[in-house]
Amino acid sequence: MGIYGAINTAVSGLSAQATALENISGNVANSQTTGYKRLDTTFSDLVSGGGYTQAAQVSGTTTSTSRATNSIQGDITDVDVDTYMAINGEGYFVVTRASDVVDGSTSFAEETFYTRAGDFERDQEGYLINGAGYYLQGFPLDPDTGNAIGDAPEVIRVENQPLAASATTTVDYQANLPRIPQPDDYDGTDASALLSGTVGTGNVDAAQNDDFLDSSISGGSITIYNQNGTAMNIDVRYAKTVNEDAGVPVEDTWNMYIATGEETGDTWYNVGEVTFDSTGELSSMDGTLGIGTADFANENFTITSLTIGGTTVSDVEISFGGGALTQYSDADGTASSVSLDQDGFPAGELVGVAVDESGRVIASYSNNQQRPVFEIPLATFEADQNLQRVDGAAFAATSSSGDPDLTGGGQIRSNKLELSNADIADEFSKLIITQQAYSANSKIVTSADEMLDSALNMVR
């Protein structure tokens, strides 16, 4: 059986090397496929029948099996698409396929797949789909808490729905008021140019408007929004009032005003009074003189149903938290270090979708607002080398791979892609070895055939 055994062994070698060549061919073909994981080839010997002693044993045949390289990461490259992403470390994106499209609406299969190909782009329906046709899945986020909802991922969809307006509720205010103001009609000594005590304890009407502007200093301005997104401008001014008995300004005490937006009637609201101590720190607040309710403990004024230019916004809190309102000397006699920030915004249209470094899908709107809408999980497996390969550089779970774990994985890198882990140079090196081995096995078949011919010719 020696010659026949040699032929059988050589044929097994030809078959094994053909499998290796097929894997090399597939790796070379997919060397530019995003997220592709190459298949290497493992050879194993099959011991043929033989004696119990070493001298009686023969080498036997061979077989080949494919070996997955799922755990070997491909190079990560930068890209300019905001929804492209790569995984640095373990894990797979959770994806699914479309099952049907009816009247322009896509329905999805119940099967779940896993891929490293992160070339996802938003389609006309708002779904994130990669180049192989797989739809990305993730956890929707609660708009109030930002936490993921549920424990089963769903197909990610960012629709073209406008972001609703949000009314301003808080204006964070920072400013330093001068110890000696320098309004237009005040040189620091003429107290008569300041507001009278009467004007300083209430709103300013149109008849007093010019005098008010000449004897007060600007405190900055900001745009706020009501419940339906209508913009209103808040102009702030400060003035010291005159102690009518002494005829001098009330030291370290200011009244805060907001423009009403009207040209007749009251033109400025008196919000309230603030007083500073000798160090320039806020020492008291009085809301009984104007429209604001003072809360000195929290350093804020609250204005109920503020109306500006005929438009009303719900309650607005003007906050000086953290000692943001001070009175330090200023040679210019004007308010300095003025900063106003508010939390409202008008309605906005969707203008872009991106993925951030924490693996969240971010929707951007025309009103400069951004909202995280989905969290992208990464699936890991106890034995990901046993995943079943499917078309499009994707995988399906098997009983040997174990169930997916969506609580771990590596880091999602935005604006990047993972390239194929098949290297052309390495594959060509394998190709040379495979070709030589195949030729050698075919030579054994030829030699064995010649030996059989010689044996048959002996009896002729």
C-alpha cells in the first residue's frame, strides 16, 4: 500500500493547499474591505494505520481548516464623515438587515448581526446604514435624563423632526459695578444728576426715560425666548438713587432695571435693589421696590410672567450665584466683566448627525442645540472566533460563540474607519509557499504514477 498511500497523501496535500489558496484569494480580494477579518489556514496531520512501534509508523495524510482572525484589529484611519466610526479594542456593532420596503417605509428582519464595518451614513428615512446594507442598532436615550432606555437595542433612526422651542427660565448674570458710576450727566460729585428716590423705587415711565438714560449705566443685554420660541431682548441698566433728605447717592446701593420694550407708559422695569458691603461683595437684596422677588440666600431675583414688547415669557430667574455680582473700583465708572447666559432657545431644524467619542449619536439643530439621541452598544463574545461569517463583513452568533454581551467592548472612535486586517505583502508571502507546496504534492503524484508503471512493466 506504500505507493497508493503516497498518492492518497499527496492528493490530501493538494486539497489542503487548494483550501489555503482559496483563503488567500479571499483575503487579497478583501484587502480594501472596511472591517474585514482575514481567514488564515491551519494544517493538521491525519495519522494513517501503522504499527505500534516507531519503525512501523508512516506520516499519513493532511487536512486544512480555516482559522478566524476576529481578534486581530485592522489599522484605523481618519475620515471626514461624522457618522463613520471605528472600534479600538474588542467588540462589534450590533446591526440588522432590511426585510422589506413598502410605500417608502422600511421594515426590518428579526435577525441580529455583528460587524466591525463602521461606514454608516444616514439615509433618506433617517436610518444609519453601512456600505454593506446593514442598519445600526442602539439604545434610545431619555431626553430628560440622557440615560439609555431599555436593554434591547433597536434600529437607530434620527428623523427630520424639528426640535421644539424651550422657554428661558434662568439668566446667569455676572458683572462688576463701579463704586463711583460715570453716566452721561454725572461727574462723581453732582448728586442731582442721579435718579431721585421716587424714580428709583419703581418703574421708569416714558417722560423720565431720557433722564434715566443719562443718569444710569449699561449692564449688558441678552436675547431670551418664550414658550413658543419668540425672541425677546433683555437690556439691563443700573442706577444709584439719591437720598432725598441728604441729597447724596445711597452709598453701595444700586437698582437694577430691564427695558420693557415699549415706547409709551413704563419704559424700564425696576427689578429690585442690591447692596454691597465695604469689600465689594453682595450683602443684601430687596425685591419689594420692583417686579422681582429677591432670594438673597441663592443670590437671585425671580420675575413672574415677564412681558417685554407685548410678549410674555414664563417666570425668569436672574441668578448672581457664586458671587457673580460685585462692586469693585473701576476708573471708567462703567459695569465691567459683564456676562449674560440663558437656557432658552427657539425651535430648530435638524442640520446634522454625528457620533461622539462616547459612542452616542448626536443630532444638531439650526438653533445651535445638540441632543444625544442614541447610545451605540458594542457586542462582545466569549469565543468570537466561532462566529458565523455572513455577507458584508458581518457575523452571526452561534452556539459555539456564546451570546452577545452588550455591556463591554472597546472604545468607539468617531470620524474614523477600521481597515481590513489582510495585508497584501503577507498574503503574497503565503501565496508563494502555498504554490510551492501544491507543486511538490503534484510531483509526488507524478512520481508515484511512474513507479506504478515500472511495477506493472515487470510482469510483461
